[in-house]
Amino acid sequence: MLTSLRRALRGYLFTIAGIAIGVAGIVALGAMAERIVRFIDGGDRFVLGQISVAGRGMGMGAGFTAGGLLPAAAIEAIRKVEGVAGVQPQVMLPLNPSTSQFMTLTQELVIGMDLSVPSPNRHYRTLPVQAGRFLREGDRRKAVVGASFAVSRRLAPGSRLELEGTAYEVVGVLERMLTAPDRFVVVAIQDAREQWVAKDRLLRTVLASGGVALRAQDLNTGAAVGWRDGADPDVVARRIRDQVAGVNVQIPSELSSLLRQSTAFFSALLVGIGLLAFVIGGLSLANTVAAAVFERIRDFGVKRALGATDWQLGREILAEALAVTLSGGALGVLLAMVLGLAIDGWARRSGQQLFLFSPRLLGGALVFSVLLGAAAAAYAALRIVRLSPAEAIRRGSAA
């Protein structure tokens, strides 16, 4: 049995190659879809873990706390709102103001955090660090960088990073999260405030004029706000909006919806392409397996003439089809991963990642190819066993 199976597999080399190419295409498109799904889910998890509050106006603020100035008095007022559990002042700035875009998850951001206040984000009490350590209270001129940012600039713990003419020591690199923090540069809020003044000419003019009394504690672009256990974050966010003057409040559920809408087109496009690939690839796979079985119709006719039963013949056809589709599916998965990882290796030079080969995707592709191959083989077997041995031999000889 094993000898005949190996011999059959050698005769199915072109079939295996055809299945592999089809499965590789399906897996590659699926990996791109998985990457976008992880990106959206990661952004959702981040924004749903906190209430983001910003000062009104369009200053240098960017990202989730985009806006103008959020003074210390406003932060203190937020702390007194019913349901608020913690407030962490933040400064969020575009690394390069000339190229950054407002409200996007893909731009490079400098995040200044008040390290004396624990992170109120319920899903990220601390950002996960892959190498080195996270910032500690009292750290100055030190930075923790996201995974994509680190790769694009070849940074590691101990590296030197220059921001606005000031040298920073990289003390940690975050784990790859496949969402916004991959492009963060996290520093102490005092350092971020200095960078803000250096970046923003208007702010420097206001401070130099003395027309507005500003303390260092007033230089915040926003704050991350946590809520007490049992409280509804949307309700708490609306209380902040109603009770604290001069602030912009992002309702967590609304911000989550906004983020999903911003990527809806690309998600729908990939889903459509993925479904099309499954249909085309599935039909191609099924047709390839069925055609390969029909090509051996003469051999099966001879075996039936020599006394093989329908059950024996069907079992042989099904075993060959399963072996062929499993081999082609595994080869296709391997081919997609090799090409995808090679492309990602090139793309990571600029901090990008295009593919995500999740276990569910790889397992699903194999199961899909095997089940579809088995179904095609079963159809071909039923067609063959309905023929008389003589008819099967005649058709095989004519082909």
C-alpha cells in the first residue's frame, strides 16, 4: 500500500505543485487580512482601556490625545469627577511634524508620560518590554521605543537616540504589538514638554511674551483617564465633558467605532479578495484533484477487472487524494511563509510588517485543502465506480 502510494505521489507531482501555488495564494492573502485584523483589535484594546482627554484647540498634540493645551487645573478637575479612578498627564507629539498626520495609528509619536502616576489603561497597565526595561520615576533623557521604531533605526538597549537636538539613551524596546505602540518613543513627561517647546514656535512665542501664566505642569496635550470598578466608561467620559470646561473628551466606544471606520475600506477590500481567492483557489484545487484522479481511470479500470471491490478502489482513491492535497497544502503553506517572511524582512527596514501567519490561518488552510481535496476525490471515485471495468479501460486508453 505504501509503495503504491509513493508511486502515485510521484505521478502527482504537477498536481501537488498546482495545489501548492493555489494554497500559497490563499495563505498570503489570509496573512495580510490577519495583519489588519490584529492591527484593528490592538487599537481597539488600547482605546477601550482608557478615556482620552485633550485640551481644546489644534496644537502640536497628536494621536489619541490630539488637541491643544490641557493645564494642570483641568487635570485636577478631572480627578474630582465621579467615577474617575486615576488621571495620568501626557504629552503626545508627532516625531516629525512635517510628515505626521492627525489621528492615525501609523505615525511615529513621542509619548511623554507622568511616571509618578500609574497607567490608568486597564488593558495596558504597563507596556510589554521585549528587551531592557520600561521607564522609572526619575528617569531623564531616557527612552523606550516601539518594536517597529527600533527595527527601522537599528536601536537596542544602550543605543543613543537624538530628539530635537538632545541625546537620549534607549533603555528598553517594547514587544511587537502590531498596533500603534510599535511606533512610539516613550519618554518622561518633563522631557516631552521640552521637546514640545522646541517643536512648537507658537508655544515658544506665548511663553516668551509672558502674556499667559504657564507652569511646567500646565504643558500637557492630554491625559489618560481610568474609571472605577463597576462604572461605565462612556458615562464617566460624558461626565468629564459636561463638568470640566475647555477639554475634548473621547468617548471610548465612539473612538473605537471611529478607528474601525477608518480601516473599514481596507478590511472590506481584503475580505472580498480573500473570499474570491478561496472560491477561485478552491475550485482550482478541486478541479486539479478530480482531473488527476480521472487521468488514472485506466489503472482503476484494470484493478476492478482484476477483482478490486468498489470499497477498495474508493479507499485507494481517497488515500491518494488526501496524501496529494495534504502534501500540496503543506508545501503551499511553506511557500507562502517563506515568501511572506522574506518580504517582511525587507519591509521591516522601514518598520513595516505586511503579513501575520497565525496558527488558525495555517491550520485552516491545511484543513481547507484536505477537505476540498477529499470532496473532489469522492466525486471522482463515484464517477469511476459507476463505470464498468471495460468502459473505464476504454476511456483511459482513449485519453
